[in-house]
Amino acid sequence: MKTDYIEMLKSNIGKKMGNRLPGLGGWLNGAVSKISDDGDLEVEFEVREEMLNPMGNIHGGAIAAIVDEILGFQLFLQSEKDIAFVSMTMNIDFLRPAQLGDIITAIPQVVKIGRKTANVKCELKNASGKILALGGSNFMRVL
């Protein structure tokens, strides 16, 4: 478990992470809204115009990016130091749309960390607590 990183996140609850993360994670610009001593976290993402599809709903690819980011983030926090994983599979059930300005809360959960693989799942919820999407991924250990 990455306790030093967990403590840093606790001191930055509610702050956007866009300027502290590289690449796609920075572009998604989430903010940790909750984190426990064990690294269980919740991250909020605001739906922006560039995340929308032509119908004005969040694009499935943006949902997939949020799911992939939050699953990997949760696994990173709860895995041992100097261990790294990459995604092998990902499955997403799209249940409800989200529109411009909506806040999506991502709630991941590590199901299992094994010697060679790990499994993580998550829920994406809207502000009223309704589930927008369910996601899950299997990860392969690379370090």
C-alpha cells in the first residue's frame, strides 16, 4: 500500500488533479472527494464540452477513460511498493447518460490482487446517486 501517496491525497481532497497528473489522467482532471487510510477512494469528474458525443451526452470513450483511470489509480494505491500493473481487459456497462456540467463520482474497489494478476471494479454515479456505468478490469503485473 502506498501510504505516503494516500496521505498526500488526503491533504488535497477536493482539489483538481489535472496539473499533477500526466497525459489522459491530467486531461480528465478529477478531484479526490474521499479517501480512507486503506486507500479506498472516490474521485469526482465534471463532464466538459469536449467529453460530449453529438447527442449532448458524455461520450462512451470518455466514460471508458474515467473507468480505466480510476481502476488503475485504485490498484496503484493498494498494491505494494515497486509493483506495477497494466490493463489486460476492460468491460463497461453503460446504464444512464450524463450531460454537460454533471458531476460523475467514480467509486472503485479492488476485488483481488494476486501474484500475477489483479481484478478491480467500479461504479460511476451521478449527483443523485444513480449508477451511470459499471466497469471492471483485469490487470497483469509487469513489475
